[in-house]
Amino acid sequence: MTTPQFVTRLDGPAPERDIARDLVLKRALPVLPAILVLAALPWGLTGAISAGYALLLVCLNFLLAASLMAWSAKISLTLMMGVVLGGYILRLGLLVVAVVPFRHAGWMQITPFAITLGVSHLGLLLWELRHVAGSLAYPGLKPTTNKD
């Protein structure tokens, strides 16, 4: 009888990077002008800048999370679990570090910043969920069909 082989690391493509890139390039960037306009209407230029900064932080947050997962999965799945938890805390800390020094800056308005940060985090994740395959046959993004 052979002993079972346990998977301790993942060799192969990193679907989390593809998902994060898709989320940023195909979801976040196209809605950026609308977010800037919506923030500029009630809060002016400073509201638009604050909302743009928030969306930039959201995109960087998703890309950093994907990079950490892809890096750690190639070493050890146990490490990946720790990196996911520790990375979450690290990324929350980085968001605080990215906001606190600027909270009283002349270009920062907390209301449009906070609204954009919260809504875009959840909204982009829910929007991207429709484009992610929930199957081991196609890990990552759903395959596209070319209908000519």
C-alpha cells in the first residue's frame, strides 16, 4: 500500500493574480471617471481627489493581497494560510498609514474618501464574483466564449 501524497504547495499558474488584475483593469479603471464625477458634484475638486485616492488604495490593496497569496502558495499552503491572515492585518495597517497623515490635508475630504473606500471594496468584489469560476476545472476567471 502506498502512502498518500499530501499537497504542501501549489506549482502552476496563480489565478489570484489574474483575478486581481481583471478586477483592477476591467472593473475599477472603467468606473473611475464616474466615481470622480459623483464625488466632485457635492464636494468639488477635493472630493474627487479624495475619492480617486480611495480607489487607488483599494486597487493596490487587491493587488497586494493577490501577490502575497501567489507568492506564499508556491512555498507552502500552511504559509499561505498564515499570510492571508497576517496579510489582512498588514493591509489594514497600510491603509491606516496611507490615510492618517493626510486626514487633515487640504485636498482630503473624509466623507467621499470613506464612502468610496467602503463601497468600492465591496462593490468591486461583488462585481468580480460574477466573472470568477467556482470550479477546479477552471480556477480563476471563467473561460470566455468567442461567438462570431
